[in-house]
Amino acid sequence: MSSDLPAPLAEIRDDFLALGQRDRLQLLLEFSNELPGLPERYSEHPDLLERVEECQSPVYIFVEVEDGVVRMHATAPAEAPTTRGFASILAQGLTGLTPEQVLDVPADYPHTLGLTEAVSPLRIRGMTAMLGRIKRQVREKTAA
């Protein structure tokens, strides 16, 4: 696999690819249970979060860039484990990276997790849209 990915995303990808299809779904479910909660400043101001319309389930994201470090926050309902899992993968894989590292993540990263046979193309498209919105927010925040 490509070594161009930041280490956290490469490790997540490699963990998925080391498993069979059924176990990959279980790992995605585990990620859904690990989605970090929103910081209080966002839970009290949901208007600061951006809805990812391409996702079947309501998922909202917000990116911070402080001192050259990206932090990605997301919320999705517990009854949407696939969406929560994808949001958690991105939150865990992108938080702590530099803006440049985030912007360099290939747009097709969601396709590299080996889940295209296990989840619908619409759900993969939702994760791809999340990544695209995250990159756009990083660009906006670093241009300011």
C-alpha cells in the first residue's frame, strides 16, 4: 500500500485489510462506539457544525486548526453505526495531523478500507463526502 498516508490513517487501513469482510464490519462497529463526544463548546452550539448532506444518516462535522494542528469533531446518531464508524475513523485518523497532511489524504481513502463489498456504495460516498468537507474546512481555516 501507499506510504503517502499519514501513519494513523495507514494503521487504520491496514487493520481493516488484515481482516475478512465480516470482521471488517465488526471493526467498523467498534469505531462507531469510539466516536469521541463533542467538546462542550460545540454541544451547546450545534449551529457551528456542518451537516454532511450526502450521508444517509444525519452526521455533522466541525474542524479546528490551532497551532498548526487539525482537530476534527463529529456527531452522528447511535442508530447509525456505519456513519458513526466512518466519522470516528476520520476523527481518529485526522486529529493531530498538520493541515498539509490532511489536504494530502487521497480522496479515495474510504475505498481503500476494504469495505466496498460490505457496505453500500452510497455509504462509501458519504464517507468520501465527509473527507471532502473536512478538507474544505481545513483550507478555509488555513486561508483565514
